[in-house]
Amino acid sequence: MWELVSFAHGNLRKLCLESLNISPKTPTSIAKASKEDLPHISRALRELTRKGLVECLTPNVTKNRIYGITDKGKEVLKKLEEIA
């Protein structure tokens, strides 16, 4: 668990987890709300998906995919908030 917490501690990864904890979103909506570059948000979401912390809710769609946080992602986010 602590390896995942350390992994997700990066600013963009944590930002994505916090945003998706509120509600599922597209990478574009996360980027606009956070004023971060879309490619950086997309990369963070890919990395979080590989670790099982977020999931694509619309995998068959090629544009405007919607992502959501997983239960494992919620656990990691909770740990991040505890150590902050």
C-alpha cells in the first residue's frame, strides 16, 4: 500500500485522484479545472490506471473517455490526506 501512496504523491497524480474522487471526469475537464496541460493529465491518468487506482469507464470510446477512481484509489487518497 505505501508503495502506491508514494507513487500517487506526485502533484498531478494526486490532483487527478482528488478530482475523480468528487465525480467521474474526462481528462479535458480535469485539465481545464486545474489549468494543467492536457498531455500531462492524460499521462498521469494512464499511470494511475496501470496501478489500478483509476479506471476508464468508457474504454470503447476513442475521444472524451470518462475516468473514475477505484476503491484502491480511494484508499490511497485517504492515506495521502492522512500524511499531508
